[in-house]
Amino acid sequence: MSMRRLDTPFAERLGLRFALVQAPMSGVSTPELVAAVSEAGALGSFGGATTPPDALRAAIRAIRELTTAPFAVNLFAEVTVDEPAPGAAEAVQTLLARHGEAGVPVLPFWGIDDQIAVVLEERVPVFSFTFGLVDPTPFHEVGIATIGTATTAEEARELELDGVDAVVAQGAEAGGHRGTFLDSFEQSLVPLAQLVPEVVGAVSIPVIAAGGIMDGAGIAAALDLGAAAVQLGTAFLFSHESAASAAWRQALREHETVVTAAYTGRPARAALTPFLTELIEGPEPLPYPLQAAVLAPFRARDGYGLYLGGTGAARGRDLPAAELVRTLAFETETAGR
């Protein structure tokens, strides 16, 4: 069955059947999820930002054992880590002491350069990134396509000038961390329906729409706005191959989502659980990623995790990833008929 609306030049360039991208969700996008999405004809993405280099290499090789189709690996661009204000760490740890033992505000012993070395050595088909700029030259030299993330038209222009092959337009509705790197986070919370036309008008490279899209009607609407492809994260978070816990999925079904820096030190959209509410009402968070390090011991505890997700989370479907890809493609092709 030909899916004409999703048969775009972007899809053809990357060797995809459908112009659909599974968003790279760190801690959620398992090799099994990535491979299932790619095998079904979309672009599976592994969220490797918080994965140490050796584990990242193992994940890439695990994906390759499951599929020969194109897939992506995503990392966070390097960010400047500010010194916490005097007493800030103690204030956060005092709040957390009511619930258990807090972590230590330290940086990982490895950095993005170590992770990039793995991506280059493993010749991953597609490299995507967020939080800023990453020089695409070394990737292009070994045949790796690059995708950057923008939350404004200005950021998209910067990414195109830097030489990326495509740009994700991350609307305000998107789950996960905000990719903002030029203006303030508040100014960069642009609704997707406004952001996509602005970015399409600002750049000549393919634009991938992302934010709150859960079904074919949403995909079709984004394509009608000029997007060359559509990225979905929360929709795949509910798939069978996702590593999201039952508590994570339930939190997204029960609670509204908000954008806050309270859990990691960098604004992210997540379920507004009672614990997250307490963090929001508590002391100022430490700079990213120090706040995340302090909260690390709580991440796996039911009710205490950072349950990232977009505004459409309540409409998540409990399906195998490949079936979800096929369903989304069919819905897109038949939308409006």
C-alpha cells in the first residue's frame, strides 16, 4: 500500500518508507523500540544523551543486530554548567531528605566528545542533537546525516548556517527537555501550529514537526503546514517496546503536563505529579545537570520519577511499535477523507 503523504523527499533521502521519526527519549527508547520502528519503515531514534560511551556503543550494536534499516542516535549539545549559589545544594537536599537520601551534585566522568567519538566510530546512519549546535562536519565526512533541534525560527536559521541536513521544530506541546539555545525558555515556547510555518519560511532544509502529535490527523496537519516529516515521542512511549515504567505511563494519563526546570535544572515538559509539585514549590533548582544528579536516586521510585511527556499523552495507545507505525501511516493517508 503506497502512503503518498508520507512519501516525501526527506523520507527518500534517508531510505525511509514513511516520513515519521520516533523521538529520541533517553531512558525510554530501547534498542528493541528503535529497531521495531525502523523495521516498520519510520526512523527509530535512540536517546543516548545520558548513556555512558561504552553503553552507547553496546546499544548501537544491539540495534544493528535487530535491523539493517536506518536509525538515529541523539545526544545533547554541550552546555555551560554554572556554579550553584551558596547553600543551594543543601536547600534542595533538605527538601529531598523528607523522602529519602538525595544524590550528590556532580557531573558525569564522561562528556559529549566521548559519546560523539562512539557515534563516528560506529558510523550511525543519522545523528540528531538538541540543546544547541554541534559541528556537523565530522559526521558528514563519514556519511552520517545530521538533524538539529530548534524551538524558534532564529534557532533553525543558526542550525542551517551551521550545516545540518534537517531541523526538528520543537513546539511548546512537546514532551521532554526544551531544546532552546538562543532566547529565553519562556520566549521559545511557541505552539507547533505557529512554529512550523515560521521555521519552514526561515530555512531551506527539511523541517520535522514535533510537539503533541499523537495520531494521523495531527501528522497530516503538520505536513499541511509545510513540514517534510513528523516526529512523535509520547505516542511511542506507550508502545510495548518502550522502557517507560507503568508508573510513568499512568502519571501521564492521570496528570496534566507542565514545563518546569524543577527536576533537572533545565525546563522540560512532564506530568505534574504531587512530587513534582513539591519540587516546583521548593527551593530554586541547581543548574542543569546538577539538579538531575541530586534527584537521580528518586528516578526509579514509583511516583517520584520525572515522567516526561507531551500535551497529548492522555491519548497514548498501548500497541507494539511496528503496529503503531502502520496505524499512524494509515491514519495520515486517510485523514480528512
